[in-house]
Amino acid sequence: MVSSLPKPSFLRPLLTIELDRPGCARGPKPKRIDLVRTVLSASLAALLTLSVNAQATPILDFGTAFPYQGQVSWAGGSAPLTGVDIALANFVSTGTAAHAGEVQTCLNCTVSFETGDYLGSTANSWNFAGGGQITVSGQLDLDGDLIADGTLLSGTLDNVSVFSLGGGLYKIEMLGTTFSGLLAPELANHYLAQEEVVGGITLSFSTEVLPGQPITTTTLHSGGVTVELTTVAVPPAAWLFGSGLVGMVVVARRRNLGA
């Protein structure tokens, strides 16, 4: 025997879905069902997007600015190689959990670095020890919102080698330099990434000196700083919530098919 007592209000939406079977008389589709379906679909799409992006290696790529500004020098002896106030123009995000594909202007951004001590030279290279520092500083104004101002990235360099590319007027390029460090919290949050990062720096410049001789040059060319991020893990509760969304969207679609 079916009770004639009214159902509690918190059960009514469930009963509306459960009793709305093919062949049953039905009135106009409740607007609240359309709204719930829209919200569920949007939430599920956002969760799936986060999952797909989390599978890629997220990268931030800071590029040098033209005309290229800054200075690279080595004083000789055991001194380190230094780069001072090398201008950066913009940065691109690739594969990040949020804001992937953005190309943003980096305001007053520069990279400076200092390697470890000089290790020696070959006929085609200068070599420097690790342990030095790299710092990217400036301002990031994303869509009118200043999310970071000051030190954007700081890290510790591994070994550095500077290679001659030949051609008379020597063009020297620093290749494959790696570092580990920390991203500014505001920047990490913007891309849903952890603050701990690894990365590399590539910078080319011209000089007329031979490997093993002191360097001082402001004739800089293309290059930049590439940072590899680690996406913040999606918590298990989010996946459970996502599976619930899938089920609710499937129920809603079956209702439409049975109409």
C-alpha cells in the first residue's frame, strides 16, 4: 500500500527523475532539471579537461626580448660565468592544468645567473661547475590582474658549458643548462602546479675571444628559460565526484531518449 503522506522535500528531485518513465504522462520539462544538467555537464567537462592536461608535461617558456639586452661575462681564473639583467619578453604555457596555451607579456622581466667556478676550457668550449644561482624577476599581469611581482623563479644551476659555433665572429651558445628551483606561489597557483620545478636555460651571444679567454659581451641573441612544472594532483574525492557526475548525466540523457 502506497502511503499518502507527503514525501520529504529533499527527496522530491530524486522522485521526479525516478518516476518519469516512458509511457507516463508528463508535463513541460522542469527548468530546474535543465539547470542541473547544464551544471553537471560543465563540471564534468572541467574535470575531464584537468585530467587530460595532467597527462602532458606542463611547461612555461620565457623567451628573450628583442632588441636583446643584458650582459654575459667571465673575468678569467676561477671566476664564475655571469649573466646580468637579460631581458625576457613573454612566456608561453603548454600542457598546464589551467590556462594552457596562453601567451603572456612579462613586464620588466629579466633573468640573471651566476655559475659555479670555472673548470677549464677545450678548443671549442668554456666549462663551469654547478651550484650557481638563476633568478627570473619581473611582473606578470594576466588579463588585468597582477598575479606576481618580484621574484618569479629562483633556482640552483647544474654544470654549465659554453660552446663555440664557429664562423669567424664567434657565436657562443649556452646549451642544456639545467636547474632546480621554486616558482612564485602566485604563478604556481595560476597554473595549478607545484612550486618545485626543474628547467633549463639557453642563451646565445657573440664574442671575438677564443675559448679560455675572458668574456665580456652585450651582443646577445635568442634564448630563454624553460621551466617544467608538476601539476597539482587531482584528489581521489574529485574522481569520486566525477564518477557521480557521469552517472547523473547518463540518467538525464536516458530520460530524454525515453521521452
